[in-house]
Amino acid sequence: MRKNTIYKRLVEVQAGMSLRSFSERIVVGQSTLHNYLRGRIPKADFIDKACSAMNINERWLLSGKGPKYRNDLIEE
């Protein structure tokens, strides 16, 4: 079984923001966000919210592969 590493990338995205401001920006409860930052596997709706709010590439957040930001994706 693969170990969850999404939380490491979430911590990277949060860098410089308080838990409160990060949770408000994503529009999710602080306790939920805290659990995800501690290693709990996030639900799909959280991934969608976080990526949209922070302009993050979903593939990068889930796997660590590809560019971090959506703006860095090459349009084909």
C-alpha cells in the first residue's frame, strides 16, 4: 500500500498562511483542514476546492508529478 504524501504538498501550499486563513480561502473547516495537514487522505471535493482556490494542478497535489500551478500547464 502506498503511503499518503498529499499532506506534504498541502503543507507546502499553506506555507506562510495561518490555518485559519488557509481554511477560509479554501472554504473548509479548520478541523477538517488540520486533519488533512496531519496526513488524513482528503476527500475529492476538498481536492477540487483547494486546487481551484489556490490555482494548484490536481495531478501535482495528488501525485507530486507535473507542474505545481495550473498556470504552468502547457496547453495542447
